[in-house]
Amino acid sequence: LNQPDWPQFQRAMQEEMEGQMAKGNYSIIYRSLIPPGHQVLPAVWAMKRKRDLRTGEVIKWKVRLNLDGSRMQKGIHYDETYAPVASWSAIRLILALVATFNWHTIQLDYVQAYSQAPVERELYMEIPRGFKIKGNKPSEEYVLQLHVNIYGQKQAGRVWYKHLTKGLIKKVGFTQSKIDECIFYKGKSIYVLYTDDSILTGPDKQELDQIVKDIQQAKLNITMEGEVTSFLGVTIDRQSDGTIKFSQPLLIKKI
């Protein structure tokens, strides 16, 4: 609250809450309507300054409304939590293929990824601090009933992974690798997934563009970020001699 960029975070909080409500991710219900035996879990804000990997300049004030997963109980609110991510050895191998054969690349990002999947269990969350119900009614009388897989749940990553892979295989037509659960094949193209960040690559640009359309038609909300220039905090530069250079200038500067 005492930081000079607090107004940017306030705006991002308002946009986050309005965006989630507009999408129907929650319903506001009377606390008295909660079925017996259901616990109302706290809401927490996660705030982050997203920086340019090369310059360190703040390019986005990111705010996400989360469920407080620390209050969740195994067997009541969740069962399993594990979700795989692509290994760096697989990512390096695919980028080596890109460098060797001069393949095209498209970087894809899933918008509010976890909340694209439906909620696994019936869950209720407190109204986040700082927000009032329309008409200035007492917030204590109301709670949020969750309809989607909100961030902060212990099983949120697993629910999202299962939802996404089901869509990629059954709707988009990918074949999942038997070696790495986060590598997928379609035609001449290869797709590598790390939670909600991903790289699509292959020799045929038209095939890549069609796969992107297929993903969108599968009702998976994505943004295209062009050629791969950074991935998981690593800057990726394609050199004029065909090689690819990995670097982390912002991390080095911080150290």
C-alpha cells in the first residue's frame, strides 16, 4: 500500500474482479444458502510486477484473485494435486531442432489458464477485502460460489492440465508423447507445454497457423506472442549464424 505504484495495482484489482464476474466465474449468493458441512474459504490477492527480461522495466502490474489453498483439507476439498510440466531437456532439444532445421516457432499463452477449466468440487469463497456488494449491502451476508478452477487451490494445476490435455488430444487432434507428458505431435509439428506457457514449432508455417485456429475452435482462450524470444524467464535469441543463445540478463543483474 505504501509503494508509489499502488494505484496501478488498484486498477488491476478492479479489472480482475470485473473480468472474473463478467465471465460468470463466480456467483454471489447468500451465506445462509450454503449447504450444511461446506466451509467458506478465504480469498487472497496475489500481486506481481511483470518486468521486461532485458531491461528490468515494469511492463505490467499483474493481480490475481486466489483461493487460500492453505485452508483446504485433503479428502474434503481435493484429492490429488500433481501436474507435470515439460522438462528443460525436452525444451532444449526442441529448440535444437529449430536451430538445426530452421523451423518456424509460435509462442502461445493461455489467458487466465486455470479458470478455463470447470471447478472440480463444490467450493465457496469469501468476498475479497476492499469490495462491496452492489447497493452497499453488508459483504458479510454474502459469499462467492465458484464455477471455475480458480487459482490458489491445491489441485488447480492438475485440474487445468487434465482439462487442457483432453482438449488438445480429443478436439485439436494432437498425439501425446509417450516419453514426456507435456510434448504433443500433430502432422509435422511439435508442441511443448509448461503449465500455461507453450511453444509450437515445425517446418510448415501454414500447418502451425491451422493448429492455432484449431486450438481456438476448441474454445481454449489463447494469445499469440509471435516468434519465441523468451520462455520461463530465459531470453532466447536466434543468431544470424543459425544458433540459438540462452541468457538471463535480468537474473544476473539481480544477483
